[in-house]
Amino acid sequence: MRAIQITSLEGPTATEVVEVDEPTAGAGSVVIDVHVAGVTYPEVAQSHGTYHLRRALPFIPGAEVAGVVRSAPSDSGLTAGQRVAAFPGVGGYAETVATQPTAVFPLPDNVSLHTGAALPMNYLTMHFGLVRRAQMKPGETVLVHGASGGVGTAAVQLATALGARVIAVVSAPDKIGTAKAAGADEVVLVDAFEEAVRKLTDDRGVDIVVDPVGADRVPGSLRSLAREGRLLVVGSVGGDVARIEVDSLMRENLSVAGVGWGAFWSEEPAYLQEQWAALLPLLRAGHLRPVVGRRYPLEQASQALLELDQRRVQGKVLLDVR
């Protein structure tokens, strides 16, 4: 089968198109013929050798896919020919992948394979963050940083679908349209987001900040929170997360919550299916429609990874495998 391998730790350009054997399916594995693969920041980090999970070179990256089931265990509830999304964690940049049934998600008829490939990492991460970590309630106000990227657009869309008012933060005017397309109620530029929050909330502040950027966004995010507000730390693509002064948390009874979705479900695999069951009504109703950015053929995986590495991404970047 065709696949992409990371062959050295020199960044996104250190990938090669190869022909390799198809994965061997274990007794409990689901084999999926991959049509579309999602492109994620962990794969960028893997190409640089900075990801916390190290793999022996060469290896096939690719955390999330959508495609058609070729075979599945009889007790999995999955059948050959079924359209699914999946989160194999690795191996998705290939024509075929094998993974565990708990990480395979049947797609409703109204959800395309391209939409399906954009769902697992970003939407399940943000469901975990908003629902479990922040315990978001309908009617609350949510501020989303990096709102034109894959994680950001997922946060905007899911928070909106769950009944929140959403203020999106973007880094440049040409990204405003992407955040609006995701469903943001208001979109503001990062250089003036604190002032904008004060105006838009009548000085109250927001209930939740979703931050996949980190670095110099953190102090302003904390200042933008209302009483008992929650800062969700989803990532740090802008650099190391800033140091937080404990006094600033105590004054307004603020909370800072890490959103380590993978670390959580790896110890509770059944949680993945609970999350998918919660998202299915929103998917069937058309409330969750990932904003898809650029699509690349599998052979141009390095270009797709570079788009994320250089922070040029708008929406979800995908690889067309078949």
C-alpha cells in the first residue's frame, strides 16, 4: 500500500512516499480502507522529534482518518462496508490502517468522509474540554483563541451548538471569515482582544477561555475572565505556556484546567464511545460542520504539515488518500 513515512527528525520536509505492507490485523482490530486523513499538530511535532511520544524511525504518522471498514470483530458492532471515522493515533497516512473498535466511530448518512476525517481529534478534544473540564453551561460566554484553525473552529462550533455565546480571537483580518464561518457570534483581533472583551461583556468578562496558543496570550486571557471563570489550556503552539501568578487566580476565584484528552481516554477507552454518542445528535442535526481548509493529495503530506508548522492554517487541513 502507499503510505507516508517520517524518516528523519528534520521537520515536515523529512517525509517520504513509500510502498509498504498493509498492517496485520490482530484478532480484535478493525481494518479500515482510508479515504481521507486529518492533519494534526502532533504530527508536526513528531516530524521535529519534539512530541512526547517517541517512535522508532521510520514510521507512518496519522492520528485520525475516515474511510470504509474492510473487516471488524464480530462483537464490535461494526460491519464491512460501513463508513466510519477513526482515531488510530498513528498509521493514518496510508491506504489502510488497523485500530481498536473503541476508536472507530460510525458516520451518519449526512456526514461526508471529508467531514468525518476532521472530527475525531479536534471535536472530541473540545467536547472533553468544554463539557468535562470546564463544565460549560448554556448561556455562558466562551472566548476562543486561534479561532481560525482546526482546534479553534471546532471549539467555536461545539460551544455554539451547546448553547454558548462565542467570541473568537484571530491573528489577522484575513482569518475573520473563517471564524465567522464556524459560527462565532463576534470575531476580534488578538492585538485588542482584552479591550474587545470588556466592551462586548460590559466589563463582566467571559466565563471560559479556550487557549490552544499559549505563550503571551495567557496573562490577557486570565484578565478577561469573569468571576469563577475557567481557562482551558489546550496547547501551546505559540511557545511555552506563560507563568501564572497564583494571586491572580485567588482574587476572582479563577480556574486553570489542562485539556489532556488523549491522556484521559487512554486510561478510560470506553469514554471515546460516550463522547461520540453525545456528538451524534449534533452531527445528525447539522450543528457540527467542520470548516475544511486546504486539501492535499497524500503525496503532498509534507506541504500539509508545513502549513500547520508555519501557522498558516485556516480550518482543518486534510489529505486525500484515495
